[in-house]
Amino acid sequence: MKSAIITDRQRELLFFIYESLKSTGYPPTFEEMRDGLGVVSNQAIIDLLKKLEGRSMIKRDSSTARSVAILPEGYRALGEAPLVAFLGVSSAGTPLEAVEIKGEWETTSASDVAWFKDKVFLLKVSGDSMINAGIDDGDAVLVKEQKEFVSGEIVLARTGNETTIKRFISEDRPPYMYLKPENPKYSKILFTDDMELTGKVISVLKNGNWKGVQ
């Protein structure tokens, strides 16, 4: 599918936003965008942002400072690899309280930017319970938020403020539903009423390279 028409000036601002996200972890301020494009008024930047938003290149939240996200159409227009945010640390061991990591982004090598129509994010992995699935301590996993899951998928599960990464198992005999570690030294985690599956692990970032999950 071809990208929507974009002017040189719009592309310049879009690339400036991309570079800011990639280098600093945050979208640029209005002052930074003005300086970067050599304009003197916020209105000139606002007009360009509205054009980009109207062409589905970016998404903005006007109630929040520095809230600009590049959408799949924007990445196609730039011809650049999508960026994805690190949201925190999750356990591949015993459940771990989620730890927020602000201002960190990673360039993906994903050729299918359709991933980014959904909410995706990166989590750093702490622990060794998923080593037989190719997920080691210190790796990062790309997680896609979703509501429905299939038995056998590797998922992000949350209980209160604690999260863990395990394989989701659903079967027609007891214990019916549970989280299965991929390391024999860890035990199954039985499903409870307060447990929620929040995302599916779709890729692993290992030593700077993207790999599929096993």
C-alpha cells in the first residue's frame, strides 16, 4: 500500500520527531521543533503536526506534554524501522513487581510495521525460567497487548503490581489453566481469579538481534 502524500516540510518534522525519540527517548518539545525546523512560531509547528495527524502519520494527545507517537504510515513515509518503547522490567522467574523505565527506545528490524497498529512495547527480562523458550536473563521481549490468548502462547501475566512471563496452557483436565515455565527447576503457576493476561510475546531482542519465540 502506498503512503499518503507528504510534503518536504512535513517529512522534515516527522524525521525530527523520529530522531528525537531514537536519541533521547522522548518526543521533542515545541521549542526544539521550532529550532530544528528554523521557524519562530508554535503555530507553524502546530499546523504541520495537524497535517501529519490528518494523514495518519502521527498520533497526539493534546492534554499531555511531549505526547507524539509515530504511526505505521509515518514509518512507511520515512522508510525507517519502527521504534518501540521500553516500559519496564518483567520476571522470567518468580513474579516481579513491574519497574518503569522511562526514556528508553529500541529500533526494531520489523519489516511488518502492521505490528504497530496495536499497542506494542518492550520489557526487559529478569530471571531464567524461560530459557528453554530462548528467553534468557537480560533479554528484552516485544509484547503486543491483546485480550484473547491461545494455549501454548508465551504471555505477560499480571497479578496486582507483579508481572511474569510464562507459557499459557489451557487444557480440559486439571489444573485446566496455568502458566508453564520453560525451565524444569520452576513449578507451574496455577491460574487465580486475580490473575490477568495482558499481552503476547511476539519477538525477543537478544544481543542486539531480533529472534522469534519458540
